[in-house]
Amino acid sequence: MTSILFGLGVAIVAVAAAIAASSAAWVFWDAWKATDLEAFRALVGAFAGAFFAYLFVRFGDAMKKGYDRKEKNHTSLVRLQHYFNDCLNTTSDNLYIAIDCIGVFTDTRLTSGNHPIYMNVFHQYQIDTELMIGLTNLDLINEMASLNADLKKMNESLATIDRAYGQIRDAFISKTISESDYLENARRTRDRCVQVRPFLTQAHDDLVRLFAVANLLMKNPPFFVRVTQALVRTKYPKGFEALLERETTKVKAGMEAIAKASEQRIREAEASAAQPIIPPDAAR
């Protein structure tokens, strides 16, 4: 049924095109055979003007769509850099937590009778899948899809470690499990941190690489972005470090003055609160 409808649609379009072509040919032939050449020239001029106007409109529309697509890609690359920065910060935090947890649950400490308790938890990655929509580079899109899939799996693994140890820790604090059970689960938590650590390191390396890829792809911004960068300062000017040092000194001095004024107000409030309250009858 679908093929029949498609064939019928093609036939209708073909008939309409044939009618339009034959009508145009008849009009031009009739004008050519006519004795009034000025009318023929006017007809040809009107047709040529309309035809080229249509071409210019379509060409301008195509150019605008291409520029808008390139500008959207550039904006997505800028947002992608912020996304990679956030993921790198989360990865660094999780690496610190994994290494710290391994150091807390060493065999020496677990057998020392202190029964260490670890309260820190891993941080979840805030995965953004909408950024890929604005990109135009297929290689980067594929790498982004792979990265987001890896980060999603990482979130699940880190949440499992937190959940498993958190339940045992809370049970041990409430004294509903024995010390031996707690120590055994603490060792398992340490082993899980050892296992997840190389994956976090690999995620860090992948994020650094993708950050560099985004930097390279941003070397060819749209035309108006280049104009904006030329008119607006995008880097520190010369002598900025000296200016920054003086401005930092001013900021610190202002913060110290505010802190001293706050301390003075606190002392005055404390002194006022320390004064004895005289009843109205006693004052008379």
C-alpha cells in the first residue's frame, strides 16, 4: 500500500511538472513568434529577474543555516569545555577519596583495635547528554557518547561502594553487627577502592584528551565570533601581573578593615550583653 501511494505521488508530481513545463514552453514560443519583440524581451527579463531572485533567496537561506550551524557548534564546544572541567574536578575528588579510603583501611589500622570509620562518600558525575546535539564533528560526538556511557557506569560503581559501606558503617555504629563483620566489610570497601582507582585515572586521562580536542576544534570560530574576539579583550593585557598585585593588596586591606569593624561590633555587643540589667523599680 505504501509503495502504491508513493508511486501515485510521483506520478502526480511528474504530471504537474510536465504541465508547467509545457505551459512555459508554449508561452515562450508564442512570445517568440509574436511580432512585438519588446514584449518578448520584457517577458524574458521578468522571468530572469524572478528566477535569479529565487536563487539568491535560496542561496542566502542556505548560507544562513550553515552559519547558524557553525555558530551553534562553536557554542557547544565552549559549553563542552566547562563540562569537561566539572568532570575533571569530580574525578580529582573521587581519586582523592579512593586513595584516602585505602589509607584509612590498611591492615595495620584494621588490626590495631581502633576500628576506623570512614565518613566521606564519592561524588556523582553530572552527565549532560544534550551537548552532543549542537556538535558537527562526528568523531567528537562518538567519543562524547562513549565518555558519557563510561561516566554513567562509574556513577553506578561509586554509588554501590558508598551504599554497601554506608549500611555496614551505620549498623556498626548502632551496634547491630559484630566487630569482625565490620572489619571484613571495611577490607572489602578498601579492595573496591583499589579496583576503581585505575578506572578513575583512565577517566581523568580521557577527559584531558577531550579537553584538548575541544581546544583544537575551537581554533576556527565563526566570522562574527572572530570579530568579537578582535574588538573585545579576551586575554590579560601587558603588565597585568603588576596591576593584579596592587589590586590584591587593596582587596586584602579592605577585607581586613571589614573584619576589624565586625570584631569591634561583636565586642561592643558582648560588652552590652555583659552589663547587669537594672529593674525599673530599683532605678527609682
